[in-house]
Amino acid sequence: MTREQAADKLKKLKALAEQGVGGERRDARRLYEKLKSKYGISEEELQQEQQNQQEKPFDGDTLFQAATAATMLKAEQEECDACPGHYGQEECESCGTYENIQRLCLQLEKLSRQRKGKGQQA
């Protein structure tokens, strides 16, 4: 287990130690302390990492991109809804509107991941 994996597991164990019931809490706390000691990870380090992983605010350019993509997505969905054959038939998959909707959804998902600090995947 890497140090990063251990830190992730420690966060989950801490939540279980605080919110679990009965022996679950006790066992989670015991394992939490054991892993913390084994990997030399301090409480402060875990708290700092948790603060660093909180969502970052959108910068102006990213906010503009997200707003534009959301507006375009809404317009494409309205056009799709007006189409009489928009309930998953084969013709939908070859439709430009359908393709635009898929592309815009992926773009918004990518922007969301960037905001949450999970890297850029497309």
C-alpha cells in the first residue's frame, strides 16, 4: 500500500470510527491508529490534505467555459426534445444534436473534475 492509499484509507477509517456503531467504531479506531503509526502519517497531515482536496473555485476562463457549455447543452437538449424520434432509436446515434449533447456532457464533466482537483481526463 502506498502512502497515498494509506492516507485515503485512514480518512475512511476515521469516518467509520466517528460514525460507526458498537465494535465497528472501536475496531476502526484501533486500525486507524495502527495504520497512522505504520505509515508515519499525522493528524495534521490528514487534515491539511483534506483541506487541499476541497473544491477549487472556478477561475474566470473556466467559469465562462462551463457557462457556455451549459447554455449550449440546454439548447441542444431542447432541440432533441422537439424531435419526434428522440427516445433512443438508432437514428439518434447518428444525429448531430445527439453527438453535440454527448460532447458537451463530457466537457462539463471534465471541467467539474478540474474544479475538484482530480486531474484532466477526457
